[in-house]
Amino acid sequence: MEAFLASLVFVVLAEMGDKTQLLAMAFSCRYRWQTVMWGVLVATAANHLLAAALGNYLTTIVPLHWIKAAAAASFILFGLWTIRGDKLEGEDKRFAFSPFWTVTVAFFIAEMGDKTQLATVALAVEYNSIFSVWCGTTIGMLISNAIGIIVAVVMGRRIPERTIKWAASLIFMGFGVWGLYDTLPARVWSPAVVTAGLLLLATAAFMVQRLSARRGYQSIQEVASCELPGALASDPEMADIVPKASPVEIRRV
């Protein structure tokens, strides 16, 4: 149960503002929200099953001590990645299948190498469990994308995204630091090492935040430009992300 709950919470937080959440929101402007959520479910279940299996397999070929240390360090990187944010690069326009398969294939490919997939690998290593981690991360993805569609799109886009990102980032980094503390020998944690590590982490978070602001990564508010799921995007800036469609086409899907 601990593995399931931890996986669910971590993925819900990590997915906020992530590329795959932005992708689901963009698709919700073109297709019915039910179609989008089914596509997200199928793509995530397949992708994260592979990721959880890989994480579990790694524990059999690499000494557990070292792989747990690497997994803990990766959570710190995921925290910095969460601060940075993400953006779409045409993933929602890459395929032209039926609505369900367009969402499923695009989401599966976008998730390859993404933060939440790598977090699934790390969680499977941490808890040495495939099924619990797989279920937790899959349900977490559904919850997070439902929040993105319902709260950001339907309820006027009033969501404290920056606060959520920083909270998620701090949780990830705290989990990573605790994992390193629990894994590495006690002699490593001298006052000088702890002080230098905290200063380095704070500096890295500040630099990533500045880089994110300079490069203009997309926010939930920028993508959530349609008033209801299935409605057309009205923001001119989203013209390249959400292709034009007629009301007849929307009703058909």
C-alpha cells in the first residue's frame, strides 16, 4: 500500500505542468474529454508497466545499494525538472488516426523519457514492486490530467500552478535527500558536506527557475484556452497547437 500511495502522490505532483498534461489539455480542445482520458489510460498503462518492469529488473543486475542511491539522486533531478516546466513541440499534431488512437499514440510517445516515466522507474527501484508502482503511477496520471482538464479548462483556469510546482519540487528533492541520507554511509554526512549540498541545491533551483522564465516554458494557463472540453481553442497564440476544426467535426468525435 505504501508503494501504491507514494507512486500515486508523486506522479500527481510531477505531472502538474508536465508536457503530457499540456498534451492532454490540448487534445481536450479537439476531442471529447472521455476520449482523451481513455487514451491517457491506455497509453499510461502500457508505458508505465514497461517502466516499472525495467526498474524492478535493474534491482536484479545492479547492487541494490548503488541503484537505490542513484534512484534517490534522480528524485532531486526530478525536483529541478519540475521547477523548469515543459512545453509542447507539436506532439498533438504529429498523428492523424482516429481520435482515440491519435491521443493514445501521441501520449505514449510523449511519455517516453519523460519525467513521470523516469520517476516510475525510480519508484519501482525504491519499493522493489511492479504492480503497486504501476497502479499508483497510472492512476496518478489519470488524476493529474483530469485536474488539468476540469480545473484549468472547465473552471476558468484558476489553479495555483506555481505553488503546486514548487511544492512538488520540494517534495521530490526532500525525498531524494532523505534517500541519499538513508543509503550513503554516515561518515559522508559531515557538516561541511551538508552545508555545501544545500547551497548547491538552492543555487541549482534558482538557476533552473531563471532559465525557465527566460525560455518561456508553457504553463497550464497558456494551454487551457478553451472554455469547455471539446470546444475550440479561442486564444490566437494557440493556433499552431490546436488546429482549426468545425463544430460538426467536434461533434463527430
